[in-house]
Amino acid sequence: MCQVCERREASHFCECAGSPFLLCLDCIGLHHAKHPRTIHQVMPIAALRQSPKDYRHKYEALKQGREALLKSLESLEQLTMEFDDLMQNCIRYMTEYRTWWLQTIQTEKAALAEAVETAIQETTACLDEGTEPENPIAQALWTLPAEDLQVVSYAISPPDLQTFCQTWVTYTNNLHCLYARFAPHQPEESNKEDQILKEQMSSSGEVFASMWENIVQIYDLKSQQSYKHILPAKSGNGRSYIALEGKRLLLVGDYPASKTVYELDLSSLLLTSLPSMGTARSRAGLATTTEFIYVFGGCGDSPLNSCEKYELHSKQWLPLGPMHQTRFGFTPCTFLALIYLTSPQTTCSIETFSPETETFSALPVSLPPQLIYSFSVSFVCDGELYVLSSKQQLSQWKIGSEGEFRCYAVSRQCRSSRPPLVVGSLVLIANNYYGYEGVQKLSLEAKDFL
């Protein structure tokens, strides 16, 4: 029985004296209040079946588990809010699109009814007057035999689904990424890798990302370790991308040629749709300044020499003048306020672009002819222009000199959709050549890959 009320059956005991003090659940608070200066350790009587020490260990473990569950619940609530916002956006966008399409159908139906009514009236009048009608539908009614006058065809133009599909793909990818963050029954190793990735992304000062198909590999410059993550949707092999401030990538175009533009947050791996380009492109060259992203060439139905720029502040696309040559499958590089454009895929000539004057100028030096019809990666280090081709050739030229390119054989084929990163004498390349995908390290001292 409880030693306080002496009426109810004891369910707990307190180790505040030499021997256990028996308490019922209602009297625990009264017991504490009666002896405020005494250290109390209240445990259920069921704990007497095992040692108090083991019970306290289990109690602490359950307490920690409870705290972990509460944190998971908070994360789940956050996920629910994000998911709800995203679904509301999806519903709103689809509702707006449906409303627009119904209005379009109603407009075209009204136009069709009016056109048919006008044609019937004109045909009737022509029959009475014995003259031929001028209305195209009336002419069809006039010339066809009576037994063939069953259906008058009228073409209703289908809607342009490109913008709708682009937006819907973005929503779908983000839904998959949100689900992947809290997906049940994930393998323990995958969870561990995701956690390492999140910790690495949050603590790192700078990262270098490589993309191919639906795989993102993130290389941490501080720890010199890399981690892979799988995106829910595959992209084509013609998408170009470039790093923005912070841990973000701007993704441009695709294969087949596309006007699509996305921003990828490397911390959350969420895609955001941005305004489309003016021209559909694949394998375009990208360069950046503090205010603009420049897009050079690429492929549409054929190689392009057209260019455009994206203003980061206003998020608008603006036109640029054309290059002297068509170029695609290359990475521009910047040196002393000029952007160098090399593309042996189409031409051995090299030209520069000045962001200040927005003009193109041809250089007097040309790439070695053996590089023609190859994809390329270009970069500048210590005033030297380097061009790495998919034909396992590394070419080097001192900018401003009258000498020609010096060539070296390298051990790997290379093709990249983003400009490389030069760190001292080491060059990080986001290689997407089959069999060599991922972040590759090129040593300028050894003139070969590590």
C-alpha cells in the first residue's frame, strides 16, 4: 500500500531513504513537496524485477529516443508544410492552365460556329442568285456533291505544352527530392551517405559539382572527398551548366535542343524553373560575370553562332550579337576581362568576347588541326591558355605570344558541360565522357590526369 495516503495500492517507490518508500501515482508530488531538500529517485515497482542501475540506463535511452522522435516529428511537420505548398502550387498551376485552355476552346468553338453559320448563309444566298461563293467553307459546300456533305472539318489549334511540361517537370523533381529526404525503408548505407553529404555541404566553404544523366557528384575542396547523389529525373547529355554564387548551379538547354533553364540547389538538390532562353540549344558554352550569365552557340537543328545573356538581378534573357564562327561542345574561359571561345568541334579558330563592349574578336593563333571534330574543355592558368580535347590531347599556348600551341598526350578522353576549376596546378574537370564520368583531376605539372 502507498505509505503516504495508505489507501491506494503502491505503483512506484522512491530511493530517498535507506529503504524504498512506496508511493501511488497520485502521491508522488505530495511526497516531493513534503521533502523538498531530499534527492528523489522515483521508479516503478516493476523496476524491482531488475537492478535500479539497469532501469536507469533504459530510462535514459527511452528519454533520448523520445527526444529523437520529437525532432523527427518536427522534421515531418516541416516536410508536410513544404509538400503542401508544393502541391498547392501544382494545383494552382494546373487550374490556371485548365482555365486558359477551356477559354481557348470556347473562343475557337465560337469562331467555328460563326464561320459555319456565315458559310451556310452565303451558300444559301448563292444558290438563290446562281453565283459562286467566295467564303472557303462555302466553296466547299458549293463544290461537294450533296451525298458527301456530311462533315465540315475545322482545325482547332492545339495548345503549346512546352512551358506547361517544363514547369510540371520542375514540380515533379522537387516532389521526388522532398520524398527522398524522408523516404521510409532506405538502406542504412544510403542514409549514412546522405547525412555525410548534408554535413559536408553545410560545413564546406567551396564545392565543385559534376553532373551526368541523373547523377550529381559533389567534390569538397576542403576535405578533398566526393559524394554522389541521384536525382529523380534524368537529363539529356546536351545540358550545359555553370556554378553561381553559393552552392547553386545554373542548368541551360538539353538534348534534343531546348530553351529550358533551371537552377539546382546543391544543398537540397531541388530544381527551380527559370525563364526560358530565346533560342533552343544543346551543348552551349557558358561563362559568368558578377551580373550576367553568357550563353555562346550550341546546337539546334545545326551548330549555332547566336548568343544571349541572362541578367541575374532581373532574371531576364537579353540578346547578344553573333560569334564569327559556329561553336558547340566547349567550355569558355575568362582571362583579363576577356572570355576565350575555343571549339574544335566546328573550327580551329579562336575568338574572344568582351563583356564590357559586347564585341567578338578573332585571335591570330589557331588550335592544332588534329583537334578538329572533338569536344573540348578550356581554361587559363598563369597566363597560359589550355585546351583539353576528347582526342586525349592537351594543348597549351601563352596568351599574347606569337608562338603556336604545344601539344601533350594525356591518358583519358575528356568532355565537359561546365567550365573547370583551377586550384593551383590542379584542374578539376566535370568530365561526362562515357567511362570517365565525374570529377577528374588534371595535373598541370605532370600534364596528365591523376
